[in-house]
Amino acid sequence: MRKARHKGPEPTDHEMLAGLVEHVGFHNSETGFCVLTVKARGHPDPATVVGCAATVAAGEWITGTGQWINHPTYGRQFKARFLRSSAPSSSEGIEKYLRSGMMRGIGKIYAHRLVRAFGDKVLDVIDTQPERLREVSGIGPVRARRITEAWAEQKTVREIMVFLHGHGVGTAHAARIFRTYGNDAVEVISRNPYRLARDVRGIGFKAADAIAGKLGIGRTDTSRLRAGIGYALDEAAKTGNCGLPIDELQALAAELLGVPAETVRTALDLELAEGAVVADTVADTPCAFPERLYHAEKQIAGRLVQLSAGDPPWPAIDVDRALQRAEEQTGLSLAAQQTEAARLALTSKATIVTGGPGVGKTTLIDTILRILDAGGIQLQLCAPTGRAARRMSDATGMEARTIHRLLEADPANGRFKRDGSNPLDCDLLVVDEASMVDVRLMRALLEAVPNRAALLLVGDADQLPSVGPGQVLADMIASGAIPIARLTEVFRQAARSRIVTTAHGINRGAIPDLRRQDRDSDFHFVQAEDPETAVARIVELVKTRIPQGFGLHPVRDIQVLCPMNRGRAGARSLNVALQAALNPARERKVERFGWTFAPGDKVMQTVNDYRRDVYNGDTGEVADVDPDTGELVARFHGQEHAYAFGELDALTLAYAATVHKSQGSEYPAVVIPVLTQHYVMLQRNLLYTAITRGRRLVVLVGQKKAVAMAVRNAAGRRRWSRLDEWLRNLAAVKRAKGASSDERPRAPAPRDGLQASLLA
């Protein structure tokens, strides 16, 4: 007779479960959601447990409260409302735990050796007698140090979780909290829980507010109201604003806090009185700004006006003669617009060169640099991203660096070694893709430019503004405070490209020709009336049609660019679909923070990492995943960098990315979903930016109606910034006073051969 399977207890609302974790089937450290196989006390068969835990590993002992449910697909499981894990105590549990990959430096082999050497006292040895680890064959000083550091981190994370759970917050962010505050985490949170929203990426104001409530901080407590104002301004900065109209700020903060607007006004007055927030006007609208962004814009304006005063630091140049020599060297002659732009740049101390694709910006800059380099002028070239810097190097034959590298970012504190007291060594600084540079980075860059040096900013003002706060290049151009060279003439060769002509047409408000094109066209439209169809066609294009038709590699050469992250045809969903098609998960893989990473995956860095010299928006690939050491190795710009599994929140898949993240980059081919579901982000400058990222091929996939919506939406989203007005006002004051001869920087004495090289 067949033995009846044990069905377990009937469902109740408040059951207890305790047992040994046999296997972690799934764990998302971003949300904490996990699926566990547990050898539960009092149950003869392994139980499936679903719930949330910040960290969990095989071999740990868990306790939970919840209820038994019958899932329609996965059957009977324990749905935990609350889970708490504790360190294993048996030899069996300890070995499972050490083999789980939770502790860097220990894999299956060393887990077995450690348990064989120390039995169930392994964790005590690691904790109190770490020097004894050297008794185990194969464990040297480096591995021993990694093991003890990993155990210390796990202990602290567990203590943080006990604290958070004790205050009613089931969060999966304990590891990030530990990395931010270290051993002081509990003390910092207890003193001011609202720091979490400001300091720890991924923890929002609401999560911090929940902790504050459990700590006894009331809804109208001054610290809560002031934190809400700061958080509202931080959220505004994430959407590009340097400040907000005061009425808008009060309404946003009141909604966020769930309190009357007049209560918020009282707290705002305190913030203004103490200088944490600054009040000023933008186009006669009363606004409030975070103190750091307000002064950053003011400093940018002052520095630009200062740098633009006087003559460039080289002797006067016969521009016509110099251009003739450059033409003889390159075989390329400049058009009339380019010639006037070169004349402006060679005779001004600060210049902006702006224009769209195909108008000859690269040829112009190359010519200017050739002329100055021949005269021994010290040149520095930079761009916001690694891709843009490499493209600049290829075009000019001169070294170009990212702005972060140029300023020598200090991994220890995230600051720059180059500043006003340690300026750059150059006579001319050239900044390409200047539209990408936000307020914070531009302030740091201009501070490091020596007073004698000239400045040349190059960019397309019609592209999207920076991801970070401000619209620096657009404000500079609008102010008229700096000499501007606008290139508008599309050259004959570029005019044969439908990518170029379509981009310029969109910029003028012309809806592109979306009819079927010849095979040799570089711009195409593929109809897809719904997101599901669009996703299927995008996958087919990237995996098969473009590689076969154009000889391009599906991962290295083709980039999918999305208006937004969310939605069925958003970047996140497309990344999952493209990964499944292009790099099905292999045996060596890791699941963290909602992503699965495997060797060969295309990834993007999402935060600035000064230690690794890898920055937000940089793309690379996964070179290896090692569960034994708990590390993923990613390759960026030819350099390999190891990431602990707990650090993988800094990476995301990059088969698809948002258009904002693509700024400063060019790709052989881009595929762009354009659907009405993206209506919130369908803007002319977004579509223009996306199309101009493609070098050899651009394919739009979606609805003609959505393309028309984007082209007609020229307004975009207003950004609240004050740089334009700062520049106008300072430039007006400078003109009114008239620059005295003492204020004008003098050209240095000519170096050997310099006069002969630059003068007729």
C-alpha cells in the first residue's frame, strides 16, 4: 500500500516555523525576496519557504512567522511574513553555510577542510582566533584575512537586521547600510534615521521614515519635516533640477510627509535660516535650492566669466595662414562656418562650439588642435565618459581622458586631487560632449582650470541635458556670456546618411519618413502596434536580422536604447529578453539584486566607483563568475575588476539601456522602441539624442503615432536652474565696469619657436 504523503498543518494566520536552510533557490537582495528549501523542525519532508531576508545562506538556522498556503503552480509552501536567520551551530550546518558563497575566500574545498579541522567550533575560531586559520592546508595570510573580514561583515549585517526587525522594518538593505556606515550603523540610524534616505542608495524616505516612527519620532517632529524638505529637493535633483519653486516644493514635501503645507513652511523657514536651503528667484519665480547646488551654479558662472576675460595664453595668430598650413597637412579644407569658428576659438579665451551631427565639429576641433600643438601649446582633452574620450582620441590622435581621470579622482574620499590649489597643467582645456556635464562636475572641472588657460567647450545643445542636475551647456549658450560658434551646415557626405538628415529634420520638427527603405539605407522603421510585438521584433533584430544583414556582433555592436526603464518594452524588461536570447544563463552564474549575471553578459556601471576607476554609464562585460570566492569579474575598458557578490547592486545588464544613459556614446547600430506606452518620456530631444547615437544603422521599432508624438513635443521637461541668470548678471557687471588691464591675464612670453610657429 502506498504511503500517504505528509500534508503538514492546516493554514492559519500566525504559525511558527524553524529549521535548517538546505538550499537557497532564489534570493533577490534588492527586495529581500527569497525561496528556500528548509529542513523544518516537526516536518518529515523539506518545506518550501518564501519570504524576505536581507542575507540568507544554506546551513543557517531560520525562524519565521506566517502561514501555509497552496500555490496554484508551486504547491504547498510556507509564506513567511517575518524571517530571521542565525549563524549555524552544527558541523553539517556550518559546512553548508561556508560552501554557500556568503563568505569570500571559502568554497566547497575549504569549507570541508575547515570543518574537518575545527568541527562545530569553526565560526568561533574565525571570530576569536583567526590566526589558527593558517593551520588549514592552503590558507595563507591573504585568504585568512578575507575570511575574517567576510565573517565580521556577516556578523554586523546580522546585528543590523536584528535592530531593523526590532523596529518593524523588514528590509533587504542591511549590506548597503553596513558598507555606508560600517560598525557605527546602529548608532547612526538611532541618532538620525533620516540619514538613510540621503546616504544609502536604494533606501527611500519612506523606509527611513518607518524606522523613525518606530524610534518615536512624531509626524510633525521638526527633524522629520526638515528631512522631508531635503528629500523633496534631492528627488528634484534626480530629475535634473537644481531647485524648485517654493510653492511646488511645499506641496511636494507636504504630500510626502502627509502633513499640512503650513507645517512644512515652518520647517522650510528653519532650513533657510540655517543655510541648508537657499531662496532665490528664477525668471521672477521664488525658488528654493539645496545649498550645495545653489553655490555650485554660482561658482560656475563666476569662474566662466573670470576665465573668459582677456586674451588667450598664446601669441596672436595669423588664422588664415595657420588654417592654410593645417589644410596642407590634412588635405581637408574648412567651410566658411568652420573657418569663422576656428577664428573665434583661436582668438578667444573661452569658446563654445555647438552643432548637430554631420556639421564638421570633429574636423574643426582637430584643425584647431593641430595649429596650437604645432606651436608647443600645452593641451588637455577630456570628455564625460570613457567612450566619448576614446572617440576624441581616435579623431585627433591626441590623448583624451575622462573628466574624472583628468581631475584625478581620489578613491579614498571620492573627491578630486586637481582643484584650485592644484590646478591642471595646460594652456587650453577642450571638453567634448559638454551637454552631458552636470552642475557638480562642471564646478569641479572649472575650479581646476588654471587662470592663464583657455577653455573650449564642444557639444550639441539640442541633445538631452545631463543625467545629473542642471543644464549647464544650454544655460551657457542661452546667456550669451561666452563666445559661441554655431555649426549648422550639413556636409555633403554626411547629408547622404538618413541618420543625419532624419536627426536634423526631427530637430526642426519634421516627422521622419517611416516608409520601407532600401536594404542599403542606414535608417529604418519596423512597425509594432503593441509592446509584446515590439519586444519580439527587437530580439529578432538584435539576434539575427542585423548581424546577418550588416555583419555586426549582436552584443558588442548593437545597443537597444529605450525612452524609459519601466514597461514591457522598457530597458529592464528588454534586458531580460535579450539576455535569454543572446547569453542563456550558464552554470557559472550569480543572482543578485534582481539580475542574473553570467560570463559574456553585457553590463553597465550604475554609480561612480573611484576605487575601480569605473563610472556611472560605463559599459563592459562579465568575464567570470566564481561562486567559491563570491566574486564576479567584469571587464571595463580593457581592465578587469572584481566585484563581491554583495556589491553587484552597482551593475545592471546593458543589452538595453535608457537614452539618458547613452549620452556621450556612439554605437555601430542602435535599436529604439518608440511606443505610446512611453508617452511620459516621448520628447523631441530624447528621440533626437537616441538617433544620433547610431553610427552605421538606426532602427525604430514601434508605432508611427508615438514617433509623431515625440517629434511634436518640443517643450520637454523644464529644469529649474539659475546658471543662465548668474551668467547674464555677472557678464553685464563685467561689461559695465570694463576689465582693467590688471584683471586681464597676460599672454606668456613666447617659448622657443612658438612665435615663429603661430605668427605669420
